[in-house]
Amino acid sequence: MPQLNRFIRRYLLTLMLLSFLVLGQSVDNPPVPDEETPSYQLHALLLKLRGSNYDPLISARATPALREAFNNATGALTKENIASVLMIIGQKDEIYWSTLSKRAQEIVDSQAPDPVAYDANGKSVRGVISPEFLQWVKDNNIPKDEAESEEMGSFAGELSLMASTGDRRGLPILRKGLSSPNYAVRAMAAQGLAVLQDRDSIPLIINAARQAPSEIQWFIAQPLVSFNDSKALAAADELITDKKLLEDLRQRAKAKGARG
């Protein structure tokens, strides 16, 4: 289904971008594996934790190294990545939350239109940047490449770092994210609300998906499968038309919960 692949590529680019930035590298200049460098060791440790679904024993052993890495980190994205994992494994220092929530609030406050252009049928137009986005860039005197990097790359990924913590202080931020003009941000906000298992947000998630272009409604609706709620599950069945994908999502949620 090529109409899904373009949005999936955009999402995977987001995750890849965050991964490289932890290593202090750019996407155009991928890191050369070197197990001796602190950045590579940090990267490997974060991947190990996430791959283990934050196993308690692995988390306990990793905590001192992660706390030290956070204190020594100079890059904002590196700090956000580490802070997110530290909060997930139970570290409560206020500095971790403030690092994540401040950036998340900036992201959901942005009124930049989605960079992807969609036609009247809700399908993305290949190779075309949204005219509304280009006008917003011009009006705000922001370099186009910089704006595209944030809106199509790091914005959604950075919000997911806060969303995945499961901290209920993020509830108003995540709910605001459901009305973001950036549809990937909407999807990450929905994911965070599912991690919180906030049943009152189910109608908001459904509405956020239905109001998006038809091509990407499924992406915003994905977290609905993790709710034990008849309305959420019915909406997921309606909005996620690829039934194999729907079943895969159900199995993943069953095995790993909403964060999976």
C-alpha cells in the first residue's frame, strides 16, 4: 500500500534522526561503530533498555550510567532521550521532567501547518510541500530547511519522548497535541494518552484521527487498540483498514502494552 509507505517513511526518519543525534551525528553522516566512544556506548545502552521493554534488572544496572550521561550531555536531544528513559525506569528527578515537558509544550504550541500536501481525497501529493506550510515559513521568516527538519523530523519524535514516560503531568500537553496541524504530532500525542490509559481522551483521539486526511487516519488511531474500551476498539476497527496491520497492533499491545 504505497499511500501508507510515505507516512511510515516519515515516521521512521523521525526515529532515525533521534537515534543519530544521540550519537552526535547527522543523518547525512551516519556514525561509524566504535564501541570505545561514550556516545556509542550510550546509544547501545538506550537501545538495550528499549529492546528489553525496560527490564527492571537491566534498568537498575543502567541507572548510574544514564544519570551521569544526562549530567554530562550538552545536546538538547541527547538530554531528552536520556531523560525519557530515566523517567520510564522510575527516576523522579524534576530536571528530567522539566527537560521533556518544556520542549513538548513548545511542540504542541506550534501552529505550523503540516508540510505534506494532501489532495481533496485526503491522499498525499508526491513531491509537493504544502503551500500553507511554505507560506507559514515565509511569514515567520524561518529557513525552509530548518522548518522542514523540525516539522517532518524531530517534532514528533521529541514529543514521543515525553509521551512515553507515562507521567500524568503531561495530560494537558498531550491533549493539546491532538489538535496540532502536524499529523505526526497528533499521532504521538495519541500514543502518550494511551500510555496514560486516559479513557476520557478516547473521544478526543477518535476525533483527531477522523479530522485528519484519510491516508493517515490509521496512524493516529493506532493507540486505540491498547484501550480496553468498546468505543476505542470499534473506532480502531473502522479507521485502521489494513486488517493485518490491525491484528499486528493488537498483538503488540497485548504483549508490551501501550508503550509497545
